[in-house]
Amino acid sequence: MSDIFKALSDPTRRSIIGLLRKRDLTAGEIAEHFPQAKPTLSKHFSVLKEADLIQGTRVGTTITYTLNVSVLEEALCAVMTTFKINPKQ
């Protein structure tokens, strides 16, 4: 779980997650939203993949990223439990 929270601690990675909540995107499509160089974004993708928050599928030279919603939901539930947040109140 600590890998997930480490991955989510960075604002760029949270923005990537936000983009992938809408739809699957290629690395190039994601890069269009950020001023960082592609190698820097690649490091962010690696951190998110290590935390199992995203998955990358390579077709030729293109990598398409998908959000792993179940892992993100699990992390959010852990936070809510830790802080005793009840969303139905």
C-alpha cells in the first residue's frame, strides 16, 4: 500500500491518474498535457506501474495506458478507513 501512496503523493502522477479516469491514453497523448520532457514522464509512468495503478500495453512503438480502478478504489477505501470517513454521512 505504501507504493500506492508514494505514487499518489506527486501532483504530476495525480494529474496522469485524472486523465486516465476519463479514458485510456497513449504516452504521447498524456505528454501533450505536461511541460516535462518525455523521459521525465516515463519515470512517472514507471512509478504508477510499480504501484499497479496503471497498466501499459505496447503495440509497436506505442504504449497505451489504462487506469487500474480497483487498486485506486482500494487505496481510497484504506484512507477512508484510516481516518474513519463515512461517505454516507
